[in-house]
Amino acid sequence: MSVAQAVVEFLSHQYTVDRVGAEEYRERLIPGMFGIFGHGNVAGVGQALKQAQAADPSAMPYYQGRNEQAQVHQAVGYARHTRRRATFAVSASVGPGSTNMLTGAALATTNRLPALLLPSDIFATRAADPVLQQLERPEAYDISVNDAFRPLSKYFDRVSRPEQLYSALLNGLRVLTDPAETGAVTIALPQDVQAETIDVPLAFLEEREWRIRRPEPEEDDIRRAAAAIADAERPLIIAGGGVLYSFAAEDLRALAEATGIPVGYTQAGVGSLPWDHALCLGAIGSTGTTAANALAARADLIIGIGTRYEDFTTGSRTAFQDPSVRFININIAAIDAYKHGTSLPIVADARKTLIKLTQALGGYRVGTDLLARVTAEKGRWDRTVDAAFGARHTPLPSQNEIIGATNGAMDEKDVVVCAAGSLPGDLHKMWRIKDTHGYHVEYAFSCMGYEIAGGLGVKRATLAERVAGGAQRDVVVMVGDGSYLMMHTELVTAVAERIKLIIVLIQNHGYASIGSLSESLGSQRYGTQYRYLDNDRHSFDEGERLPIDLATNAESLGVTVFRVQPGDTVIADLGDAVRRAKAAPEDGGPILIYVESDPLLDAPSSESWWDVPVSAVSDLDSTRTAFITYSDHKDRQRPLLG
């Protein structure tokens, strides 16, 4: 068989095996492949996929995409919803087809989510040299554009000879299924090598199982952590994505209820506890709730579970103000377990650690003063969100009202998807979540354009879930006009496959998030609005708004569009539109709900901070004022050695 045929055949026989408690799961690691064909892969991987389809359409299903970056986002969205048990492979042509995947690779690795990338490469033999779209470097002729994937991938290889295929694929899938080291796995396939013949051992093509490792914690680590918790007066748990990836939500709840320790969650950890649980403080950090941040400021012990302590989580290292605060960091990745100089790292599976830690704590219980503070601060924040959701600005609503209406019209099992702009921060603060799979916000890379493509990947995963007897879920993508314009191409993919993906498109005529940030930093929303150019001043800030009609744009792609008109009933109409979309048939294709907002109406304050430097010298009064505020916050930053 050809090398490309061997790749397809091999991938069709790979399975993930995972045990959580008494239950064991086994499913296809690579359930399908995305690809856009060009010179480089059309006669290699493309031919192999066509041959596989002719023999058995279920062996390696092929899915069209409209942009290579978006195809990687689909793979990542699928991987996150399946808790890293499965992902897609993505094939791309030589040159720009492959480099289009670079952003997707960076996103996958930053989020620590598996995606298998198969970029085509130039001729290994150099028989045609330089080939169309080849990068030539006079000082290093063995470099191709695919070398740009090296720093963005958790594993990179190039199959320059057919015999290298075995180690490349086996090592690649080892990394793909590693819970601590997963991310983008890139295996570059030169176009001539793809078509070469290789005698493949039958053992290589047999079914192979990749077991997800769930390492146990060290007993000494559990003992030391339990002693530190018992000595603490104001402990606080920060639940990160690792809680969900290790299926530890119920075990976290058991620990919290047994001890009374309150819980705040990161963006990736939303859903670790239901929003209305008595010990759930909600989001923490720069995009957090006032409840979580108030408790964090006074905490003398932070128990981080599956979090990488991104700067939003720590309020750029201003969130924890107790001078003697300590950190217990539970993480399967050593890099995160040792962060903030902690003397109490636990490098282990979150679920297994929580079970043992709960047992070790015995009858430990926090004081009544802390519980009273939790109740008071939680109540204060819940009333704040109620007010934000219940406000009625006309004719254009606030984003808060739009979030509230969308949240209220969705079912508990539905999934909200977002990635960039002001929406992720507002969703993190205010989205009321009860299901562990119901919140999917890509915020490690916060990539504009991820939303629709990633949402389509999530939807594919929910459809596979239903086939396996799981819950029925609608997937609702919330996206601003800026991100929509960056990448809405996969709407065509959803149309072609008749996939019901619901998109709530918020039109605010610019970059609302950066506009607000720019204003707070003294830069007066410079360059963040969609307006005609004023040639006399060479400014995009004062001209008339552009006559952009994104609803018509979506309709032109074959999408069903519901337009929510500005006015007194806009929020009620939006809720009705979401419910109508949910009631539509599953095979009816994507539905876009178009609503305009007022971008100057802010979300409730988190009473936290994010470090974005302000110019120390300026002729602008606004910048000088912002620098004074910035300096005050900088004084509160701490090294957080715990």
C-alpha cells in the first residue's frame, strides 16, 4: 500500500481506553478526518481516503471544511467535549494550506487539547525543486514552512522516508493521548512520500488501544496537604479544567460539602459545581465574581485543582492578598503543580487525589464565620446578576441582557460556545451553569474566529454522544461581529451536512472588548469601531458606521436567519428566537439569531484587575489618568510564593 493509505488504515484502528471508577470506556481515537485538497495531498491522503470510502465508508469518514484553521478548531472543539478521549485528523496541502493550520496548532497546544495535523510537505527527493509554494532558505535548504509547527506542537515529525512512518505515528499518538503533554501533534508528509509504496507489517494495522493515564497521588503528599488544610482558617478551592477532564466534579462536590470549603472556578473549570450550589462562588479572577474575589483576597490557603493559574485567574497576581497565603496545587502536569513556588505540589489525577484527600480530612470543617461570609458574598453577587439580566435598555439592549435571555431559553444540557471579545469575560461572570458539559469557552488562546468552527466540533461530539445513548444537547454559539468576520466559513460546512448549530450573533459595530479596554487604558477606543475612513484626519473613529448586514451575509450562505429587531420587546423576542431555534429539526441546518447591542453598557465589575501596561508618559490626559490607576494596581502585585 502507499504511505498515505497506511496512514488512513492505521488511524482507523486506534482506540482510546479510559477507566473512571468502575466504568471503562472504549471509543475511536480518530473518528474521522478533515481535509482541503491541493497539490501535496490530493494524490496521497486524498486518494487514500477515497479508496477507504469505497471499501468501507465508516472506516475513516472524510469531512469537508472551508478553511484549514477552522478544521483544526473543529477537532479541538470535539476533543474538549469528549474530555480529550477523541479528536480528528486534519490533512492540508503544501504551503499556505498547511500554514493556515498554525493558529489552530497554537490554540490546541495552549489549551492542551489533542489535534492530529497532517500538513503536506515539499518533495523529499527534491526531484522537483523548488516546487510551487516552496519556501527557499539559502542557509538551510532542509527547512520548509512546516518547521513553523515545531514550537506550536507538543510533538513534531517529518516522514522523509516511508520506513519512518511507524515511529512517527506511534510516537504521535502517544503524545496525543497523554493527559499532561497533549496538544497539537504534527506529522509532516512530503507529497512524494505519501504516494510511495511501503510493505506494512500486519501488526501495525491491527487494533491498538491507548489507555489514558490516571496516576495516583503519593501518600505523603496527601498527608501533608490534609495537614495544611486542617491548619487553615480561610481555605479556598480553585477548580480548573483538570476537574472536568478527570471526571472529578462529583468528587469535588463531595469534598466541598464534607468540609465547607468554598469553590471558585476558572474559565476551563466552569461547571465543576452548579452555579446555585451553596458553596459555589462562581468565576474567579479578572473576569470573576465579586464573591469569589472577595474570598480569594482573604484566603490563607489556596487549593488549586487542575488549573494552570493563567493571569486572569490570579488577577495578574493581585487576587490573593493574605501575606501568609499558601498553595496546594493538584495537577497531572508538573509545570502547573509547582507554580507559585508552592511547597505542596501533588502531581496526580484530580479525581483520585480528591477521593483520598476527602478521606484523609476526616471530620475537618471550616468555621461558621467563613460559611457566613460565603453565603453573604454569594447572595450579593446573585442579586447583581439578577439586576444585570433584568435591566431593560431600549432600543438596544446590553450584552448582559442578551446573555440572560439566551441562558434562560436554553436547557440545562445545552452547550454554550464562545472564545473571544467581551463575551467570554461576561459569560464567565454571569452564565448560570448546571451541567458539567454545558460551558465551552476557549480562553487559553482566546482566538477570534474559533466560535463557529469550534461550536461545530462540539456539535459533532454531541451527535456522537446521542448515538451512544447520551443526552440530547443543542449547541449555542455566542459570537460578536468582530469574531464572526474573522471566520464564519464553517457555516457552509454546517449547511452542507444539515447540522443544526445555533448562533447568536451580537452586532455592536466593532471590537467591543478592546474598545472598552482601550478606554480604560486611556487610548479612547482608538481603532476599534467599524466606520468609514475620515480622510482629512485619517481616522476610523468619527465617520459614519459601515453599512454591514451580517444577517444577510449568513442568509447568502444558506443559513436560516432570525432577526431580532431593536425596541421595547427585544429581550423577550430574543428568548423566543432561541426557543424557536431549539425546536427546529436536527437535520435542518444552522440557524443564526441576529441581535444588535449597545457596546457602551458594561457588565458588572469583578472588583479585580488585569495587567495591561499603560504608557508612563503621554500628551493625552486620558492616558496620564489611566497610568495613575495602573500604578495603584501594580503596587498590589505579589510573587505569591506559597
